Amino acid sequence: GEDVEQSLFLSVREGDSSVINCTYTDSSSTYLYWYKQEPGAGLQLLTYIFSNMDMKQDQRLTVLLNKKDKHLSLRIADTQTGDSAIYFCAESVSDSNSGYALNFGKGTSLLVTP
Amino acid sequence: DAGVIQSPRHEVTEMGQEVTLRCKPISGHNSLFWYRQTMMRGLELLIYFNNNVPIDDSGMPEDRFSAKMPNASFSTLKIQPSEPRDSAVYFCASMGDLGGEQYFGPGTRLTVT
């Protein structure tokens, strides 16, 4: 399928805000997700947003959705060194047989420096 | 719940050998997904099952790959014969009812020499 696009690398200083951007492909996606992958581990869901929402906030995380431009962003406030990881944007790809597959971006490596 | 369980965590094999990766989804989840992760291609969906039935296997690279889900608590991904380009981390994920969160296992790191 078409690609979900993300920048590959982001470096920020501890305490600053991080903004990770994503452009998705399927305008009919019902859910859009942000997953976090720490070294040597599987993916963990950070947050997701339903397609009829513009914004979702969860503690230090803010997700913004621009459906017109098919643009999704993740803002991490007060970024900590423990936030260093790879962040994946994903769109749901539904089909008539039920069950939702996900189409992932290639991930953004976030490096937080002291 | 122990989460999604995958075995083995690491597998090193020689080209031409058969490889079987195993996954136990979270109890009660009715969708199961197999992904492959490489540096070059990122995360690719290989196949997914709903209620033990394969729904979409269009991501399976070629006939050397096969996946089964004989019951709701077990799935296998088999590669026969394996090739060096199959080296990757293979993730299994499961999901409850429609939409929502996919829970990922820790992955199996496969190295084919």
C-alpha cells in the first residue's frame, strides 16, 4: 500500500517539547495511532485518536489531527531522557471482514540529550 | 495476563533450514497479526487472522512463508526454506474487538546465515 510518512530522526534537549509529525494515506482511517518502541522491545501503544477528533491530550502527550491534510502530530511536553525511543505513526485499515490491520510509518527516532 | 507471548526470542539458522515462529495471543482477543521489521522496510504487515481465519495474507512475501492459527490461543509463522534476506524481527500482535489497541509481543529476532 501507500506509505505513511514520518521524518526519521529528531533530537531535542531534556525539558524541551518534542513534536513528531506524520502524514498518513487513508482518508477513511477510523483510528490513528502513536506507538513507542524502546530498544530490543516490542511496540507499545502510547495513544490513539478517533478520526472525528481534532485533538487529544493525555498528560504530557498531545495529538493533533488535521484530516484535510491527512497530518497527524505527537507533541511530548517536558521531554525526558526516558522518552528516547522510536515513535511509530499508524493508520487503521479496515476491511469488510472485520478486524483492523495497521499501516505503519517507518518510525521517528527521538534522541533526548541532557 | 502475561501479554502476547512469542517464542523463540532469538533464532539463528542456516540458509535452507525451516524456521517456525510461535505466538500466543492475549486470551479473549479475536484478531492476530504477524509483522516483520527491518531497517530498510520498517514494519510490514505479513498476515492477519480474525477468529482464527486468515483475512489478508497479501503481505506474505512469497510461498516460502506460511502462517496458521489452529485455535484461538496459538499461531505459527513458518519459513521454508529460509534465506538470509528473511533476517528480521518478527512481531505478533493481538487485538480484541473491532478497532482499538493492538498489543505487541516482544518479537523474535531471526538471523539466517
